[in-house]
Amino acid sequence: MKIDINTQKKVKTLKNFWNHMHHHPTDCIEDDWGKEMLTKIAQDKVAQTVRIYTMFEDMVSMDEDGNLQYDFTLNDKRMDFMVEQGFNLFVGYNFIPPCIAVDPHQFSESERYKDKKISNSYPRDYKLWEQVCREYTEHIVERYGIELVSTWRMQCFNEPDMTRYWVLDGIDTYDEKRAMVEYNKLYDHFAKGVKAVSSRILIGGPSLAGKQGWLDSFFTHITKEKNYATGEIGAPLDFFAIHTYGISMKGFKEGWEFTSRSTLDATFRYYETAKKYGLEDRELIVDEWGLASTGFRDKEACPQFDFRNREFYSAHFAKFICDYVYENAPVSKVMMCVCGTYGLTTDFMGFRSFFTLNRFPKPIYNAYVLTAKLGTALVECGESPEFMGVFPTTDTNGKITIMTYYTDDDLDNVQEDKDITLSINGIDGIYKMTKYCIDETHCNSYTKFKELGSPYNPDQWQREVIGQAGKVAPMEPPCGIVADGKYEIDLNMTNDSMYLIELEPVK
């Protein structure tokens, strides 16, 4: 099948909303392995904005006289490194420091990195929370300067609609209506504390896991209700954030049908809710997104999570980008939640990570590397066959970058190979052509890992072979081509594959 591309007709300007991530756990930044991962990510331009947590529990305490005390040592170590790497930061102000909690001994059941647990109680005095937010903001502005900090985004809490938070008055019960009220109080005092430092600092919430009723409650409060911190009506909001996961372990176990469409539908649904409250001009950020839900579970807990090791994940990342762009999704950033390698005992366990225990890059990481090469304008393209998409872009230097994918939502449905021809019109002269592919045999460390018998503890030779197989590299050496108004490229699209083709003018 021939697919026509008209490089002379720009369809829309592109702003890269896809090369952003939530790096978790935040406190791995102070460790050598965390720095190693993030340095690689920065070098490969995989992520422009990185979401991290303040982790107030590491820096806030109270003396015997009831005065709050701060030790920003760990925060500064983490943030200094992120700033040095050139990342734009998206900072989640959480969690509640135990010293200001209603019950300082009430923690979540699950342990996080370094055996830490989260306080799931609310503040006993919201003015103390406000003070924490203000003092912290003052510190980072003093350290990094308002010019830089005003380009970041500050967010109040993470997934407040999860029932593991807001255990009330030490009683292990959950009252959703009251929990919504407590979050609205939390946001008001957060907003007052942060904006007191500078009105230029961008703030938002609520970073919901997905409960629609919570978004209505939050929007109603910030537009119509009395502010708990100021006594006025409403609260400032520069952006709002949501989570749009494709499917969870619970979904797989209950037989839900996976569909990549679900993330797009959720984005539009939340945007329509914002419009209902007159907030459609606010920046919409999807701060956890895609197929990265249930991050603390692997393929042993849910066998379907093996897709996070395979080329299926990279092909669907390409599909998500196409869907969001072609359907004009009103987002400024979407952030894949990516865990570090802590807790791994072997490679390719199915966690939501870019790298394995031995630092082998997964196909999903390589997809991020390739999509960072896409241009700044989408150009006209003909229709694609079923299960396939073509995404042709150009930039101000005349470089043409074309992404294609071929995948089905059904994890078990293997598509037959399909040959297509990209007919690229409107180009003249000499170009350097570089062709990349991620499929079962290209840029795929997992395939090589399985070929070697899935070694539990790979030896040095095996590590080198697997690592080499996982590197991003052209399918063949770059070559020069001559175009006289048109050039055609034949591609063999295999199951769950994605290609990226670069045509760079040679002067």
C-alpha cells in the first residue's frame, strides 16, 4: 500500500508534549544508580520535564516547643542534580510530614524505597501545612532564583482520591465526602503559602487517580466556594493535572478489555469538566499516563505486564502520540511514570521502568529516544491501513522525520507482516537518510535476553551482548539519496513495530 506524504503542506505546529516523565522514587536521585539513570536520560534528551516529589517527611520536624524545623540537605542534593542536568521540574508538594499530622503514627501499609512509609493522615493544623509550603518555596527560590523556579510547576499532593490517604482522626475508616473537603483545605493553604513567595510561581492540582466526582468537587471549590485559607471566594489555579492510565492489574484480572483509546477519552472527559467550570484556558497536564499503572507490581503478580518488556510498549507509545495529535487532545504535557530499578532481583521483571537491573534499556526507552527526534510541524499525510499510523514531521531546517507504527490493542493478537510504501512529495536535492526500527529484532534487548535463555545472573559477555542489542542504532548505515520532487521508501511493517526515518538536507 502506498501512503502519500506532502512535505509542503503543514497541518499543525507541534509542541513536544510526550518527552516528559515522572521519575520515581524521588529519593533515588541522591544515589549513584539514580544519577546514572537520569544522566543517561538527559544525554538522550528523553525527558524535558521531570516530575518529582518534595518528600517533606525528609526535611520537616518539630522541636519541643512546637516550632517547625527544616533540614533541606537531601532536597538540595536531589534538586541540584536535576537542575545541573537541565531538567524542567514539576514538583509535587507531598507528603504530609508526620510531625504536623493528626496522627503522627498513622502510616500507609506498603513500604517505599529505603523502607519509608507515607503518613496517610491529614494535617492537624492547616496553617502548619501552609507554613511548610511557604518555607520550602522560599528556600528553592533563594537557591535557584525566581527566573528558573517560575518556569517550573508546583502541584498540591498526588492522587488524593485514593482511599489509602485521609484516614480520619486515627480511625481506620474512609469518608469520601470529608476527604474531598480535607483536600480542598490542603490546596487552599498550599496555594496561599506558595503564592506568598511569588505570584509568578505556577501552581495546580489535584493530580487525581481518576475519580470524576473529585474533579467536580475541586473545580466547584476553587471557582465558587469560600477559600479556607483566605476567606475569599475561589482559589488560584494555573494548571490542572490528572492521571489517565490505560489499564491496571485489577483490570487485567477482572477481564477488562485493554484499549489505548481509554487514555484519550479520559483526557477529553476531564477537559470537558474544566469547560463546565470556565477553566478551559488552564493548562492541562497528564502527569501519569499510558500503560504504566500498578507500578509496584511485576509480571509475576500480573503475567500481562510482560508487555512492558516488549516492543508492544514502544509501538503503543508511538500510537498514543499519533492519537493525541490527530485528535487535537488539549494537553501541554503527558508524563510516563517511570520507576527506577530499586527492588529488582533480575532483569525484565515487567515493572514500569526504562532500564532493567543490569541497566539494559527496554524498547520503551528507545521509543522515547526516537520520538525526541520528531520535528516541530506535522505535514499532510494520506490514510494508513488498519492498526497502523504514519506521523510525518518537518522542522525549520527542512529536516523531515517520519514515525510509523503497527500494533493492535490485543496483547495476544499477532498481526501479519504488511508492506507499505511512503511516497514523500515536495522534496528536492540531496538528503542524508537514517532509518531506525524498534521491533522484535531491532533495538530490543529483551529479545536477545530471551535468546540467551533469560539468564538470572548474566555474565559479562551476556551483559555486553544484551546491552548492545538494546542500543538505539540505525537499521543500516545512513546513506545519501537524491530526490527530484518525490522519494519513495519501502517498509516491511512487522507486528508491534515502529520506525523512525530521518531525511536531513545535505548542503
